[in-house]
Amino acid sequence: MTRIYTRTGDEGKTGLVAGERISKASLRVGAYGAVDELNALLGVVRTVNPEAELGTLLARLQEELFVLGGDLATPRSSPSPDTPRIEASHVKALEETIDHYQAQIPPWRLFVLPGGCPLAAYLHYARAVCRRAERCVVALAETEEVGPHVVPYLNRLSDLLFVLARWANRQAGVEEQEWEGKGR
């Protein structure tokens, strides 16, 4: 039996793909940890019973987030040529998916309050977590090299999650609540 616990992290260090050990409080670990949280949240979104096409898309996004996490866990300077990386093709695929779903919803005019049907609410939540992951990666990129397509990927993914939330409300017949600017 392989045990889940290794005790190698008990001193506050974790191993990167190429074997280097770094602090669990490092920007790199924070960045791929935020991506992992987003991936787990997409797993929750999938339990809200999205229709087949959306379920397939969410599973694909989870697969890609594993690639992104591995990309972040493997510094560009590491000798790991076999590590899958986020590529321009991943970003382009997100743009095409955004266009597909955006064509099915009314044009966006004002800020939309997160919520609506449960699926939309979870997608809005995932969008906010994605934005946080993006901020973590940007902070990392200010100190260390990250792949050139990682930040654009997260930026597009958050846009896609916003569009999917609007689409889910439309599919459920739930009217979006636009921000009215009250409280200013």
C-alpha cells in the first residue's frame, strides 16, 4: 500500500516537479494552490447537474487546469522537457468557447450581480476564484518567469466563467440582476 502521507512537508517545504524543495509559503506554491482550488471548485460546479455539453466543457477545463498547475510547479528553468505546458492553442480554444456561448445570450450592458440559479451562482464563484488565481500568478511572474500563456489563459477562463454564468441563468429562465449603483 502506498501511503498518502510522506512526512516530507512537515518542515513547511514542498517538492516541485523537477525535485527542488521550496517553502509552502512561496508565491509559486500559492499560485498553483489557487489554480488547484479553482479546479476543485469546477468539480463542485459539475455536481450541480449541468447539461451534457457544459459538463464535458467543465471536465476539459479541469484537465487543462491540471496542465496549468504542472506548468506552474515546474519552473521554466527546470530541466523537465516532458512537462505539458499551457500553449497559445489553449487560449484560442477558450476564446472560441466564449464566442460560442456569448452568441446565445443577450449583449452585456451593465455589471451583473453574481447569483441567479445555483449553477450560475457557482460559476460566478468560480470566476472570482479564477481572478484570484490570476492575481497570484501575476505576483509570481513579477519575481520569476512563468509561461507566456499562463496569465492570458486565466484571464480568458475568468471571462468564460462569467459568460457561462450568464448562459446558465438564461437556460434556467432566471433573469440577471444588474447592478444599479445604489449605495454610492
